[in-house]
Amino acid sequence: MKRLLLSALLLFFLAGCARNADNLIFVNDSAASVGLVELAGPGYSGGGCYADGSPIGRGDSLGIRMDPDEGGAVSLRVWDEGERAVLAQGTFSLSFEQELRYTVTLSERGGRPVLLLEELSS
């Protein structure tokens, strides 16, 4: 009986995760170790990091679920592993309506970190 209940709860949880897919994906394509990705927009602010506190290294990604009303001018700041210095920042005009999805990539241009935005096809 316990296994059946546990299986049902796991299925319910996974079904909920599938419906609430991340629509803003941060990708680290730089040599920097990222500690925190901070977001701010009209009427909200927040951030994301790995739950275990480990850094977001080169090739790693972090998914964030944004609500449809959280679009507009979205400012992102990417902090170093110790959260002492901002590695890169940028402001992007985003819309999360109609299931739009984006990737923001921390990259390097001329030895300097930059944020690059890409809209993903549905």
C-alpha cells in the first residue's frame, strides 16, 4: 500500500512539473563559476541558484519558471561563486505569454563576460 501511495504521489509531482516547464534558461558558457542569477522586473524580483550551493560551472544550466505576467523589461545580474561581484548584467524585453521560452547565456567576448539572449522556438 505504501508503494502504491508513493508511486501515485511521484506521478502527481512529475505531471505537475511537466505542466510548469521552465521558460527562462540560464546557461553558463564561460570560464566563470556562477553563484547566483538575479532577476528583477516590474513588480517582482528574485533569483536562482543550485539548491546544494554548488556553483553553476561551464556547460551547466539553471531553469527558471516565469509567470505570464512577469514579462516586460527584465534585468538579470549574474554573480560570482561567492556572490561578491557581478560578472555580467543586462536588461531584456521579454514576454512569457503564449508559452514563449528564452535562453540567456553567459559567454565571453574579447575576454569580457556578456549575456546573450535567444528566443527558443516552441
